[in-house]
Amino acid sequence: MNGAKKRETKYMVKKIVVIGPESTGKSTLCTQLAAHYHTIWVPEYARDYLLTNGADYSFENLLTIAKGQLALEDNLIKTINKTTVFIDTDMYVMKVWCEYVFNKCHQFIIDEIVAREYDLYLLCNVDLPWTKDALREYPDEGPRIELFNMYKDILANQNTPWAIISGTETERLNNTIQVINTTLKL
């Protein structure tokens, strides 16, 4: 386990965020965890946005995607009667995406990073094979490792507990359940 001690939360729902480079099993892990804990997960808004509007995007599109991600998260959390929710992507992902592609980040994203509170981050490692799809941009190992290290640096310099999730799909699920149960006492 990495990161700081668990802090007191100001909300009833435990929010667990799954982040990492593309094709590292984030959505699969969120789906599996939601099923295991009998709850919901918040999908990555960018996927639907880009499938609807085209895979080419601008710096301004990333602000629209960030706002859509937060609205989706807030709306789904308001509608549930659960104690835990899994979130596929947050503003750290948007920050890395903006900076990696455009070398700058929207102030709105920075402000939301500061304002939002989560209970645990799960950083998916790049040890799964990259799988091609219409929206993925970085099949080469170099950029995937670079992006992973950017996420790792961000998580090491914030206060929410976090863990790196590695291994096969089954190992990831089992290791993640252990991390969650130990960290959040679920």
C-alpha cells in the first residue's frame, strides 16, 4: 500500500477511483469490482464522447470531457443507495491527458482535483498486453510506461491512499479486493 493514512471522509459513499494508461484493464476491473461489492461503477465519459463526436479531439474538447466525467460521476452517485462506488477515470487522468498531448492543462481540471475527495486510488499497471480499439493512441511500450510513471508521480504526491494493481485479470481482481478490504475495511 502506498500513500498517506486514510483520512476522514465528509460523505457517506466510499469513492474508489481506477486510473492508469489506456488498455490497462480499468473498465474491466471497475465492472468486476462493482459486481463483487454489489454496487455501481462510473464509466469513462470520454469513450462515449469520442465515439459520438469522433476520435479527433482538441484541447477544448478535453475540458468538455472533464466536465462530462464529473457530471456523470455526480449524477450516478446521487442516484444510488450504496456505500461504495467505483470510478473509471477522474481529473488526474484528465490532467495527464491534457499535459501529455497539449503540454498544458485547464485551470478547471486543477481546481476540481483540489476540490474533490476520494477514498482510494487504484493505479493499473501496464503489464497487460495492449489491445487495439478505435480510440486508443499509444500501442508502444515507451509511452505507456511514461504515462504510468506520470500517474504514479501524481499519486505519490497527494494524500489519498493508493495502490498499484498488476498481474493477470484474475490476479488484479483478487489483489484489488484485498487492498480495498484492508484499506477501507469493507
